Amino acid sequence: RHCHHQHGVLTNNPDLPDWQTPDYDAWHITRRELLNPGSAGGPCFHIELRAAKGELPTWSAGDILEVDPHNSTWTDPTSPMPHREYSIASIPEDGAVHLLVRQMGREDGTMGFGSGWLTRTEIGNEVAARIRTNRNFHGPNDDRPLILIGNGTGIAGLRGLIKARAAAAHTRNWLF
């Protein structure tokens, strides 16, 4: 959004507000499980997070958890790291935000900032994050048949959609 705003300023058409540092909430990692030990595709983890303030925010299947790697906006607000976005793989009725995170490795052997941190930090550690609505990925509200196609950890958002449809007794769903 910031680059769109700057483009608008340069062309004398600032239709978007300037970017501001996101207001993150405190979450805790309460569970982490390696889902694919020994896989050639790289480690994939199921991570569960709960809101530190106790009250679970609401979201819809298909929404995003935006994570601030290493809580950089809290530790150094002058130079925060770019946020990472993860599709939420759960529904509010699950009682927690679930993510499916593939651990990304670089050629030099170091881990990605977001995935490496989320998959290695201690259980119970605090995570700066916020839920962001992703209306373009919400499912239909009616019982029409739904065909979903996912690849790798791209299945996280689809998992949330299938769970929401099952909770609504919309059972004509196919996942490939």
C-alpha cells in the first residue's frame, strides 16, 4: 500500500492513505507439531496460537494472520521487518488460530525470518500478530458444491474453508 500511495503522490492523485505501522496484538504459541518428518518437500509444521489477552478475536475461513517476525515493531519500531502473511487453517470454533507453516531455508543454510522463527521459537513465546480479513478468499454462504485445489502448505486456507463448510453442514466439498 505504501508504494501505491507514493505513486499517487508523484502523479498528483493520492487516493490511498500513506502506510502506517500495523497495530499488532500479543499471541502465544501454544502448540507446534512437525507434520511431515523426513519429507523431501521440507519440514511443515502445524502451529497453534492463542491471544495473550485471552479473548479470541473473530475471523472467517480464508482470513490471514499477519505476523511481525521476531516482534520487530515492538523491539525496534524504527526499523521493523516486513511482515509475513499466513492463511489461517482453523475456524474460531477451534478455540485458537492454527497455521500450517513450511520452514523455508536459504542456500547458505539459514532459515527464513518468519517461518524459521515460528517453527523454532519456544512454545509459550509471544508473537506479535493481527488477523486481517481476506474477503477475496471467503467461501460461499450457501450449500452449493465447492471444488478446492491446493498445493503444499497452500492447503492451510483451504483447511479453514472445509472446516467452516462442515460446521455449517455444507457437505458437498472436494479438495484436490
